[in-house]
Amino acid sequence: MSSVLETRAPAPDFAAIKQKQQATWASGDYAVVGTTLQIVGETLAEAADVRAGERVLDVAAGNGNATLAAARRFAQVTSTDYVSALLDKGAARAAAEGLNVQFQPADAEHLPFADGSFDVVLSTFGVMFAPDHERSAHEMLRVVRSGGRIALANWTPESFIGRLFKLIGAHVPPPAGLKPPALWGTESHIAELFGAQAAHIHTQRKHFNFRYRSAAHWIQVFRDYYGPTQKAFSALDAKGQAALERDIVTLLDRSNVAGAASLVVPSEYLEIVVTKR
């Protein structure tokens, strides 16, 4: 009688992965790209029905799109990210508009707030990149009160950004065992993460349009300023960089709906509003 020994892949080293991710998002200047996504923060604040006086937490806020949207609705906003330089960018934007916002460095997987501290938790294309999906979801559920809302905007796997990350992963493989960030853009994964504590989950697929002069212009901006793209190129030799650039240009050209005169690339995202029991 023979026995079969099962071998399990080692669990990802989330601490090491997070350290590298933090360095990635701190590189370049994400705010250059992030500011162009402001409309998503505004529509998410509307979807979450953010009201004056409510306590709102923006998780993995970047340079503050959802933060500003909530503050413009006279909410009491706390903006968090694990990259302090991005919070500084958000603080400058808030100061320019005369908005009263509290900015605090914080890890999405270990939020430094008491249970039920907030009426609304927001995240636009932020928490989806935290390596431990379950831990991040748990933390957002923990800090929002019963009856409160968690509202997220996450790229879908089929989106332009979802395909871009898959393409980059073919050139520069991600850490073994790490769940793809774009899983956060699927209804089934959201149900797995939040369903047990949700009174209601509403999802809607929407599109954000990346608008640039050309594919070459997009490459220049994302290679110079967007951390994940910048790090991917820097990890490759000259031949590898040329191959990655060709593949991205091909993806951009196939996705462009503007014709030869400009670049307009729609990217699908899932808008999610979870109401906690």
C-alpha cells in the first residue's frame, strides 16, 4: 500500500512583500497619475452617500481622491496610507481647497483605530493592492460601525489595468502565492471577503477613461511616475525593457477608442458598496 505525500506551497511572506510594495509606491510620483482619477473618488462618495458630519476613513488613500471628495461633502475625514509622501501630496491638495482633513500614516492591514470608529470607509484603487486580502477586509469591517458603509473602486481582471498587470507579470513575475489585486474587482471575491458581515452588497461595473496624447505619452508618464511600471522597467535589462514597452504599446493600441489623433483607453472597474450588519 503506497501513500502519497502532499506538499503545500509555503505561505507568502506578507511582511517582505509589503516592504517591497511600499518602496514601489513611494518611487516615482504616483500623484501625477493619481490626480487624473479624481472623478472616481467623486462618484464613489456619491455611491456611498457620504453625508455632512459623518466620520469617514480613506484607506490606502494615495494622494487623496476619495479623501477630497468626502471632505467636499463636509464629512469628518481621516486619510491614511503607508506611504507618507503620498499623504503629504493629499494634504497639499486639501490645504489648497481649504478642506479640514486629518492625515495619518497607517497600514491597511493594521488600521490604528478602535472598532466601529467610522460611519464610512472608502478606498479607490488602493486597498486592492494590499497583499493579505482577508486581513485588509477584516480591518475595514472592524473599524466601520454597524449599519455603516464600505465603498470601494477596484480594477477588474478584464479591465485595461487588469490586463496591464497580467502583461507586466509575464515579464517580471510577482511573488509566488500572492493573490492578484484584480480579484478585488470580482463580485465573487467581494462576497467571500465581506459577505458574512454584510447586510447588503451592491456592485456596479463602471469605466474610467485614461486620456493621453498617444501611446508614447502614456508610456512616458507611467514609466516616469507610476511606481509599479517604473519598477518593472528597472528590473529588466535593455532588451527586456524594449520587449515590455512593445507589449504595452500593443495593448494600448488595441484598447484605444480615439483613433490615431489621440489616446483614450477605457478601463473597467467594479464600484462596491457594502453595508455592514
